[in-house]
Amino acid sequence: MNQSDLETLWKFVRGDLAAPDFEAWLYAHKELDAALGNALYLELISANYRHHEDVFDIREKLRTSLQTPLKCECLPLSDLAVIPMGCDGLDQRFFASVEEVHACGPDLWWLHLSRCKVCGQNWMIAQEERIYDDYMLKRLTTEEARQIVENGKWPDDFLTYEKVLKVGQALSKACRFLDTMSFSLIDTIQDLKRSRPDITNAEMAALLGITIEHVNALAKVS
Ligand SMILES: [Zn+2]
């Protein structure tokens, strides 16, 4: 199977390509019969792509079939993804092939550009180790990566700590703090306020996964 077909199949599996668009693409690529095997190919072309359960089943069957020959973790990850630090070892497997190629600098200390030495995929990565303990990832095109390295022009998804936390809020779960006055919380509130002075305590509470009363108490000491 060629790399372009493999990328499109994974794009559908991870949910970055809608079912109707995948169906149209599938009918235009009858050579997949040989690459995927006749049984799986028949299932793919006979599925009802307007039926949620069929689409779920097909995605899982394809995931199982495509997983085995992978030499890196890039293709199964969504275009915007979150990898927990530690947890199930996905971070170790991911960073076994993905290396930092460019850091944004001390002002945006969480942000860097990395590249997979196996498949060449570029990733913009925000390292968030205060509130969510996650790596936030965005898949970048070669051109987007070039703009970063040559012109210092970063896509705006992780350009403020508030944006980074919003990704965590949408895709992950905030840590629970045994120390309710933890410096991780206090420093984050200070950074959020500095970056956008009119941010409300309710907004910060939602981003940090804590109550407004807790934010009020942290704001008093910060
Ligand atoms: Zn890769």
C-alpha cells in the first residue's frame, strides 16, 4: 500500500476524515482490494456510512488491521491530540521516534516543534505539566513547519497558556491537587492574568478544573 493511501485510511480511523468523504474516496481506490485483503475490502465497500454503528465497527476493524506494521505512533494520533505524561507509556513510545527540532524560546517555554525520524511527520507540541500533565499535539504540514523554522511563524493554537489549557479542558482531565495552594495552580493563575487581564475567575476555574472559591483563594495569595 502506498503512503498516501495509508495516511487516508488512518485519517478516517482516527476521525479526522468524515465517513461520507471516506466512502467517496474508497470507491475511487479499488486497488485497495489487494492491499487490504478481499474480506476486509468487501466489508468496507458494503458498510452503510450513514449508520453510526457501522462506521464505528469499520473504524475498529481498520484500526486492528493497520496497527501491526506501524513503526511509529504518528498515524493513529488525531490531528489535534493529547498524550498523558507517564500513564500508559504512550509518551515513551511516541518520543522514541519524535525529536525536538526547534524551541519557541523562553517566553513560550511550553512550545516546541518536533519531527518523527521514522515517518517525517511534523508536530507542534505544548508540554503542559502544571494542570493536566499532558503533551498537547497538533499535526503540522511541511510548509507550516518550514514557516516556524525559517520565519518564527507559529500556528496560533498553543500561543498562549490559556489556549493550551483549553485543549486540555476539551480533550483531557485536570489533575487533582492534594496541596490546594500548589505553586502549579498559583503560577498558572498569575500567567493567565498577565496574558489576559480581563479573564474572569470563573473562566480560570473551568480551565483549571477547580471551583471559583478555590480560584478566589489562590488569587488572594498570588
Ligand atoms: Zn512517525
